[in-house]
Amino acid sequence: MKTLFFTGRNPENQNGLSWKVWKIQRTGRVVETRWGPIKIIGRRIVLSRSLASKRWPSFATVTEAKSFYDRKVREKLRKGYEIKPRRRRK
């Protein structure tokens, strides 16, 4: 399972930031994603609520599922998601 994190500005939040997590997993010909908001408490990542999920039914081949998986990861990286969450320096 690959996990990506996003930190962005969100004026609706009290602190002005929005933290999100996005996970993707490929098992054979099936791809499943999970996503949702998170909080950072004492340097630990804590889910704000349960993650939403979406599952794509079996692809015709494992190669198709892998290319779909790779394409989704590239899309999230282009949108600003990172493999490790940013750490703020004091």
C-alpha cells in the first residue's frame, strides 16, 4: 500500500491548513483507494474520521491494473501530494 500526504491552505479551518491522506493498494487485478482528513498531534498522524474508499472492479489483466495504479499515483504527486508529510521547523 502506498500512502501520500497533502498539506494545503484552507481558510475554512481555524489554523488555515488542511492535512489529507490518500492511500492506494493494488492486489492482483483489483485497485482500491482510501482518503480523508488527518490531524497531526504530537508528531503522530491521527485520522479525523474514518477514511472514504473506492474500489475498482477487476481489470482484464494485471498489467492494466498496474498502469492504472501508477497513473493515479502520478496524478496525486502532480497535485502536490507527498510521500512523507512535511515537517515544520521551529
